Amino acid sequence: MGKLLIVGTMAFDAIETPFGKTGKILGGAGTFIGLAASQFKIDAAIVSVVGDDFPQSYMDILKNKDIDLSGVEVVKGGKTFFWEGKYHNDLNSRDTLATELNTLADFNPVVPNDYSDADIVMLGNLHPNIQLSVIKQMEKRPKLIVLDTMNFWMDNTWDELMAVISKIDVITINDEEARQMTDEYSLVKAAAKIQEMGPEYVVIKKGEHGALLFHDDNIFFAPALPLEEVFDPTGAGDTFAGGFAGYLTEAGNISFESMKNAIIHGSNLASFCVERFGTERMVDLKKSEVETRLVQFKELTQFNIELT
């Protein structure tokens, strides 16, 4: 069975959308990635940090999905990372109302011995130095290193970001971030520039408009499934990344064709995430639901055309 090492936040989120408002609920990139990856037949572990205010019930949600939490540090007397945001009516833009790093400010990740030989490493959106320290702890070069990042790190830690990007295989970013990183409006040109920085594969997420995969001169596009109800986009990108990395870990095949399937699986799982607040939908997601929606994805994009 393939091994996936996930590095990312386990956190509290408080979310407001046009459809309602939550108190503090389970969130964090590592959490969303882990829940998505748990849909596959793999061994998965999360490396993260929380305070002792993080409820055991939240730990149990992840443990019940057979996710190894031996790499999660619990800081006595510490407080867990907290993010609060309010989405606008279009759900594509949001205002961050609060960001409290708390224990994350001094996070020094330690890779569990059992996962220092992981097949795939999924580096969630964190300080580039944290991401780099994880790569250095691996006892052998993983088959694939996937990295997620954001414009905050581009603005504030450019040199460190370039150092870690030079050592990875796949980067997942959104279209705005790809343009900022390269000063190119064309996503095709942007992806080519990013590949020159190190990653062989570039995944550009376009939210409700799907995702693009670039490798050399090859391009693949996966749509986002049109949904009747979108409650909360929080964690959709991380869920996509978890589905992408989880599928590749199970498949054991690192190729452009395999990554095309991984993009579809990631998009499929992200479509469930947005249907409820936070992690609520992903916690109870059934395999039969996932498979039914995969068929919908296939029907959405499949057609026959005769060329004369």
C-alpha cells in the first residue's frame, strides 16, 4: 500500500457566507487534505501542530479515517491556529477577519519514522522554510513532491519559496497566484515559466471554472461540476490537492495520463466539500456518492465528434 505524507495546518475556522455563519469549527489545510486522501486505499499521515485546546473529538474524526497522527505535535498551554473569514455574495472573494498563528508561529515539523520513506509528500500551504525542512527529513527522495503555496509567501518570502520550488515535482496554485509569480497574463506562458523554476508539472486551479494541468507541451483541462448548492468554498483547494495526491499514491503511477485522472478525482472531491460548512460534508462522505459523481464528471466532458 502506498504511503502519503501530508504536511499542513490543523486549525479552527469561523466562516460566514450568504447562507449562514459558524462558530469555531474544524479546519486547516492538513485536515482537508487528509479527509480527501482518506477516500483512497493508502497509508496516510499528517504532520502538524495544535494547542491543547484542540478537542479529542476532532482528532478522532481523522483517526477514524485511518490517518496516522503521530506527527501531530500538541503544545501544552498552547492555542491552535485560528482563521476567520467572510465571503462575499459571489463566494469567489472573501475578507479575512482574523488570523491567529498561535502554535503555528513556532512550528518545527518532525516527520514520523514510519513515513520518512513516503512515496508521495503533499506540502500544504505553509512557510517555505517549513516545507523545505520536511523535504530534508525524508530518508530517500519521494516518487513525487507536491507543493501548495499562496501569494502571501510570494510577497514576503520569495527567495525561500524559490529554494523549495526548485526541489519539488508538482505545484498547485490558483490562476491569480500563477500570474503574480510569473508576471504573465497567459496561463500557458505562466505555466512554462513555473516549470523552468523546478516543477515538472503545474496545476492551476480556477475555482468554479475547473483546473489546468501543464507538463512540457501537454495541457489537460478538468471542469468543475456545476452544483445546485454551494455553501462554503473554504478548503475546496486543499480537498482538491488531497484527492489529487491520494489518487496518485494509490495508483503508484506517476505519469501525465495518471495525473489527468488525479485532477478529475481532486475536482470530484472538491465538489462535495463546498456543499456544507467546513469539513462537515467530507467527514461523512460515502464511497458510493464519490463514484456516482465521477460518472457525472465523465458524462459532463465526454462527446463524439466526426471530422471530415
